[in-house]
Amino acid sequence: MADVRLRRRILAEAWSRNPAPGQRPGPTDEEGEVLRSLKRGRHAPWLEDTDPIPMLAVAQLYRRDVPDLGGPADQDLLQMLWCPFDAHEGRHEPAVELRWRRSAEVVDVLTDQPEPEVVGSEGYVPAACVLDPEQVVEHQELRLLPEELRERIDAWEGDEDDLDEDAVLYQSDLSIAPGWKAGGYASWHATDPAPMLCDCGREMDLLLTVASKEWDSGSRSWIPLEDRATADAMDANIPTQVTVGRWGSMNVFVCPADPSHVPRLSFQG
């Protein structure tokens, strides 16, 4: 865990420096030696695979900032945590836990939150970020629309051979926003759409999407206006440093009837 943060700090400092004349950009030789020493391995041999470890805080959302946030009506604070390892009861995915609370009852702020000594993946260690929520309108994925509407969209977009770089397309520009979000529609860009059913039989709602990138080359129309000037800077689209799947996204679904039911996850990409 400490190695992850040290590596990130060294790289951030190295690539933010203006190299002196004749000096190559990036880490110095000394910094390079430190980076090469930070290797994967069993860094806490005293820990057994079955020993409990602290979970990592992933997100904290208030309903006052996210009006469409689901969950219990009388609880306005959502905290999401996960275990930074993949193997859990035969599944190869992080174990996610959702905590719903009443913000008025949270009086003591935990400033020394316990953290695991080791993690299974650097991508499961979130970098601290201040959220600036923005409400946007999404539309259902193209494959899930009625056939007649899909045909109308195809006609509106026109012939693919006639499109230029400024062309607006339903799927990439108008349908589902990339990046981290609360609510909205789930993207099924890596798999076929699948029903997400709770153990109680109800169809589940999308609560959160945890994404490896806020945007990419196919979704640049979604870049916030205030970020466009620096959108091409190194790591500009990965402020959280979180990686899920193969640089994809993780959708967290919850039961609309009882948010305490076990959430279900869908990984895309």
C-alpha cells in the first residue's frame, strides 16, 4: 500500500518537472532505481490469506450533492468500500460493501482510517479526489431501444462514410456518459445486455458506475467544459487512479425494494 502511494508520488513529481537543458524528461536515475525496487510480491508474509484486512474507502456521496442518489429515503449519505483483492468465494472481483447513513448523525470524522498493509492491485487504491457533481441527461443504449426508434436514429446519423470528426453520434455522444457516475443507464459495451436480478427476484437499479477513465477518444464530447483545456495532459482522464477490469468500468446494482439486499456487479471491459 505504501509502495503504491510512493510510486505515484515519484511519477507525478517527475513528469511535472521541466527538464534542464540536455536532461531527459521523467524520473531521474535515482528515482528510477526506487521505482524498480517497488516490485509485486508477498510484502506481508505474516498475513495469511484468511486473515481479515481493512477495506478501502472508494466513494462518499451526499444526497444534497447528488439529488438522484438512490437508497433509503431517510438516509442521505452513501459510503462505498471494497476489498483490494480479487478472489472472494469463487468470484474474481473485488468485494463491495455499501453503507447508508444519516449525515446528521456523523459527528466524529475519522482522520486515521485503517488501511490494509498490502493490496492485490494498484488499481484498487483510489487517489483522493474532490467531486464536482454535474447532472446530465442520458438515453438508453442503442441495442435496447425499439427497432423503429433505432431505424430513425440510423437515418438521422446518415451514412457512415459521410461522417467527419465533428459528427454527433447517438451511441458515443448522446447515449451513456463515460466515467464515474451515480444512477443513469448502464453501459454494455463489452457484453450483451443482461438482466440484473436481486435474490428476491426484483430487477435491480444502477446505483454507481466506477470507471477506469473519465473519457477516451470515443467519448470526448462528454468532457466537462472546464477540463477541455487540459484534457490531453498526462493522466487528466484518470484522476482517481482506479482501474477495474481491463481498463473498463464496474456497474453496481441495488435492489429498489430493499437497499440492504446484496448488490450485484457488472464489469464492462
